[in-house]
Amino acid sequence: MLERLRGGLSYANVVATLALFIALGGSSYAALTITGKNVRNGSLTGKDLKRNTLTGRQIREGRLDTVPRARNSARVGGLTAQQLLDKCPQGTLPAADACIEVQARPPQYYSPAVSTCGAIDTPQRPGRRLPTHSELLRAFAYDEFGALTAGGELTSEVFPSSVRPGRLAVFYMTDELGNVAIAEDREADAKAFRCVADPGD
């Protein structure tokens, strides 16, 4: 048996076997002895690392660029967040999900006040309307709207008049706490009012 083994040995076989043992032993040696102290900062590249071996603990995610397939993730229907922000027309400010005029208009009674608001901004926009009680109350939580007009301001909340059958009566706000009183839809009960626009472009 020893004779057969000697007969199969050649210089090439011995060198190949020796190279195999050195290669296997060398990589094992390197894996056991190389640590982070042996690696110079910035010397490793992505190709040197095994896939999925780094986590958020080792990576400062804030320094990463946008993932190419996620470039549109900050958009909705192709629009940016800035483009989706509510925009109020000039002279109005956002309050209670609506754009309410900062300055109250001169007194009118309910019907002409509705017509006045409805004619504003047309035909580019649908027109404006009177504020609801809650919208008007919310507006006065902001300093920009100033004080409620003396004598109160109209709201859009109407109901059948109890003193004039077939006619309307309307709530108007008497103070910034939200208290209301009733005005008839007639010239004698004219009140200041503000028009409201829905947010848009």
C-alpha cells in the first residue's frame, strides 16, 4: 500500500495539496485573528462586507441618500407636501379647516350677506359663504382676527322665523365666547359678517 502511495506522488500533487492546506489554514487564521483594530478606517468597501450584516446600529440612517425606488415616497399623486398644503386667498387666514376673512364686512342682513359672499372670487372659484358658528368661534382663538365686531357677526346657521312665517331667522354671535342671539332676515337686523372660502390653490 505504501508502495502504491509513493508511486502516485508527484511534485505537482505535493505542491497542490500543500497549497490547499495553506489556503484553508490561512483563511481560518485570518478569520480568527483579524479584528476591527486591524482594519484602517475607510479601507473597507461594500464589496468587502457580507450582505445584510450591518444594521441601523452601525449605520447613521440620516446620512444615507434616498433609495432610488423610493424617490416618489414623499409625494402623493406626484404632488409634494408643500403643494398639498392648504392655501387661503389673500385677506383670509386658515381657521377650523376653512379660510375666514380677517376683516369683518359692513353690516347687512342675512340674504344680501349670503349673496355678497357667493359672488366673491367667481368664476375662478366656487364663491364664498358665511361661516358656521364653530368656524367663527374658532377664528377668534387667533389674535390675527382681532375682536368680534360690536353688535355681533352673522353665522350661516338659519331656521324658520317664529315671528315672520315663511321667512328666515339667523344666529349671530354676540361675543367671542360663542354666545348667540337671533336676527331676522330683514334690514333692521343687519349685522357685520365675514365670508369664508374653502382652502384651495
